[in-house]
Amino acid sequence: MSKYLFMAKRNKSGPRWSRRFSLIQKRTVMPIFNQGAFKIILGVFIISLFLGYLIQVNALATKGYQIKELEKKLNELNQASADLELEALSLQSMTQVKEKVEHLGMVTVSESDYLSMTPVAIAR
């Protein structure tokens, strides 16, 4: 195809049903565009779309790995929390407290002394 867009117009001076090429006149309407520049722009556009796609896929894969690592860390922390909770409950049990009392040599108090506070007047 040539560089220009042509409009075909039937020549009115010739026979009506003639199929000869000489009866069709070519008129230049406007230049279409520079095909070389169009190909370069189209190529740059396609390459930029491809690079954008690669960047998006790479970012998505990276986020997936980060999510997996964070979920793994969360599971480890939940397990550690459950273990510490169990240990705290076992240390608070009555048998454990009695064992610690005997081990430390503590004795029961027979008489308790309490301090009584005297009211103090505050000057206004």
C-alpha cells in the first residue's frame, strides 16, 4: 500500500459499467502517517507493557513469599504463647506452690499484726 490514502471516484465522462482502471481517478486526501515511526512507537509500547507485566508478576511473587514467612512466624509465636501460658498455669498450681514453700523453708504465720493508720488533718 502506498504512503497516501486515496479516494476513488468514478469518472463521469466514460461508460457507466466499464471496469477499466482508467475510469477511476485517484485523489490524495491526506498522508496516513509515518509507518517507520508508528512501528517504533508500537514496539516501545508493547515492550513497556511486557516489562510492566513482568514487574507486576515479580512483585506479586515476592509478596507471596513474604506472606508465607509472616504466617510461619505467626504460627511460631502462637505456639510459644501457648507454651508459656501452659508453663504459667503449671507454676500457679497448688502443688507447685506447696513444693516451693517447702523448698524455701517457709513457715505458716500464727499471728498477724496489722498497722493502723491515724487520720491526718490537712490544712486548707
